[in-house]
Amino acid sequence: MMKNSTLLATVLGLVLSTSVFAEKWDMPTPYGDGNHPTQVAKQFAEEVTAKSGDKLKITVHSGGSLIKHPEIHRAVKSRQVQIGEVFIGRLGNNDPIFKLDNIPFLATDFDSAEKLYKASKAELSKQLAKDGLILLYTVPWPAQDLYSSKPVNSLADLKGLKMRAYSPTTSRLADLMGTTPVNVPFSDVAQAFTTSVIDAMITSPSTGVNNQSWDYISHFTTVSAWIPKNMVFVNKRKFDKLDSDTQQVIMAAAANAEKKGWELGRKNGVDHTNILREKGMSVITPSETLQSELREIGKTMVNEWLAESGATGKAIIDNYNK
Ligand code: PCA
């Protein structure tokens, strides 16, 4: 027979282990644990869980483990999950505002990227709201640089190569660079190189580090083409059901996450470029020719974007250029 004290301990243990969280949310993220957006998401979830006073527990499911990247937006919209993260540019075909995040040679350093984010945030939130979503925070990647298997002095050196694309805008960029775009998700990058599915890519030094790019590609040209972002959003109907204290906990944690994310984006750009160099990759400053050719493509793409996005887009660019 159980002693009273043992019984009490058992009951207490049960109460504690089944936990008293009023709400449990699942938060799918596209990138794995080595990536700073996922690290930020985990801190965000822990902060909300700790500060909500047992009212809300958020569990991060990283690397597409619960829901694959292409499905995350729809999953939050349809309330299959309550909250999630996506790479903004992936949604480019839904609305031009999502394409803006991947336009090359418009905002190529972090101060400019912050300015562009400020100029575009209201429209980004507005488009998410149409799907019943609330924007919580963004995390930028370091500037996007060029990975290739030989030096690239001008676009002619890339002609006809297969270039990784990760969004509609980067497919267009690959076209304009005289290369063939091939869609390859982050998790398949290493294999795509070793099996010659792609010959080159434009992404951050962080993504090279996370994929050990030095094992299969030699040259890294710091073209600093754009600074894309991931965004985290919550389903508004789910959010509205929380009490206002818990809502405030979420908004405060989101503000902290955004601050942390932008700090990490800046810092990792420098640190991870150094790692690529230390691991033996040739880190190259782009030639004048390459820079001016790429800038021309940037102008073309801004103009195409303005044509597509109309008055809304013009207002954003005017605001950004102020
Ligand atoms: N890494 C992600 C998105 C942008 C970046 O720097 C990727 O390559 O998929």
C-alpha cells in the first residue's frame, strides 16, 4: 500500500508532468538548428513559455520536421498550426511585397536593409492580414554572395551554368545573369553540388558554413547582392483568443527576437565569411566589371518590380529613398 507521502508525491508529479499550460502551440520553422533564425525562434518560444505564467507553451519544430517549408504559410493560415516561420521571398508569387525581399542591389548593407524593412513593413503586415496572419518579427540573413567553382570576373564566366534559385525573384535573377535557375531547398544544397544539379549559388556565408561548402565549392565572391529575411507570423484568430497579458508577452518577446535576429544577421556575415576563408575557400572582392553588370541587373529588377507592384510599390521605394 502506498504511504500518504508517496501518494502525494505521485499526484504532484503527475500534475507537474502533464503540466498546466492552458494553450500549447506548435511553431514550424524551415531551417535547422544550426541556423540563426531557428536559434532566435527557440529563444522566442522559451521567453513566451517562461513569461506567460503557464498559460502558453510554444514548441519549435525546426528544419521542416513538422511541416515542410512550402507548406508552412498555408498551415498557419488554415490553423493547422498556430504560428510559423517562412523565408519571405518564397511567397513572391502571392504578392509583390514578398518579392521585394529578394530584389538584388537595392539594399545591400544592413543599414539600408533596415530602412527598406521600415519602408515596407506596413504593406507586408497588410498582405499577411489578408490571410488572417499577424507579423511578429523578422530575422535577416547576412548579405547574399556568389559561390562558384572558378573565379568569376564577369557574367560571361557564369554563362550557361546552373544556378540555385530559392524564390521566384532569384529565378528571374538567374535568367538575367545568363544562367539556368534550378530550385534547390537549403537542405539539398550539398548534394545538388556534388551531383552537378547546380554549379553556382547566391546565398549567405552562413548557409555555406552550415552546409560545409568548402567540401564541394572553391570560390566565394562577396557581391553583397541583397539581405533577405525570414518572418514569423501567428494566426490572428488564435492570437485573439489569448488574454491580453499573454498577447503582450508574445509581442514583447517578438520585439526581443527581432532585435536579436538583426544583431545576429550582421555579426554572422562577418564571422561566417572568416570561417569560409579559414576553411580554404577563396574569398574574392568582385571586379568592377562584375559589379557594374550586376548593378545593371539590379536596376532592371527594381523597374520590373515597380511595374508589377504599381502605386504601392512606388510609395515604398520613394519612402526608402527619402
Ligand atoms: N540562406 C537561406 C536563405 C537565405 C540564406 O542566406 C538559403 O540559402 O536557403
